[in-house]
Amino acid sequence: MNLRRGTVVASKAGHDKGSFFVVVRIENDFVYIADGRGRKLSCPKRKNIIHLAYTNTVLGEQEMNDDSKLSEALDPFNRKTGVF
């Protein structure tokens, strides 16, 4: 699968392990991810690509424009894992 902006990913390593995020930006071997709660779209977390598990879900631009909409879109993913 090609990783692109809007792809929902899960963290496989670090203190955020098991949490779901969305890819905001891609630069070389790193991506910038946000979840709309702890990591806002205005200040995404830089993460190595090898520390992420990809899903087949890609969010639309509507969810990518607002932190609250992003958080709502990721809520079903995080509820399954019990993170939020």
C-alpha cells in the first residue's frame, strides 16, 4: 500500500504504542502524524515509518481540516483498542 496524506496508521512503538493517528505530512523516512487530541494538526508528531502499521482507511479532506473532526473520525479505531 502506498502511504499518503490522510492514511490512518497505528503506532507500533513508543509511549503512543497502540494509538491510531492520521498521516499529515511525509518527508523521506519520516511522517508527521496527528490525532486531534494530544497531537493537534498544527503540531504533529514526527515518527519513523517503520514504527507504524498502516490501515486501508484514508480520511477525506473534511476530517483533515479540523482537530475535532479528526478526533471524531479516529474515535472508532481507538475505542476498539481501549486507548480513549
